[in-house]
Amino acid sequence: MTRASTLPRPAYTRYEPPMNVRLRKFLGLFLIAFYLLAYVVVVAMIGDALPDNRLVELVYYVAAGFGWVLPLMPMIKWMEHGRLR
């Protein structure tokens, strides 16, 4: 006859995200708004220091206009999936 194990039962192993989707999106909204506000201020400050050349300004502002997206991609993925991968 075998004795019942005295080891504790294993913890529930199903993955549970630390916060639900609504809370992640709510927090992400404020983080994105703060990031964009800071990004606009920095881009404008750098834009004021550019040489007075329309072509240089055009290239800079086009690059800055698209440049805000790449740093936000991990935040957007986190908001949707709860992880950065």
C-alpha cells in the first residue's frame, strides 16, 4: 500500500497577466500622451536650433514626424498583449 504524498500541491500554473487589458490600455493612454508631449517639446527645441535652410527643416520635420512611432511600438504591444515580445 502506498502512502499519500505529504508534498504540498503545486501552485496553479496557468499564466495570468498581472493586469487586465482595460487597465493596461488606460495606463498606456497616459504614458503615450506624456511621451508625445515631451517628444513635441524636444523636437521643437531642436527645430529652433536648425540652420535657416528650408530643405534642412523639411527633412528634419519629416523624419521627426515619422520618428515618434518606433519608440512607441513596444508600449502599444504591451497594451495589447501584456508583454513586450
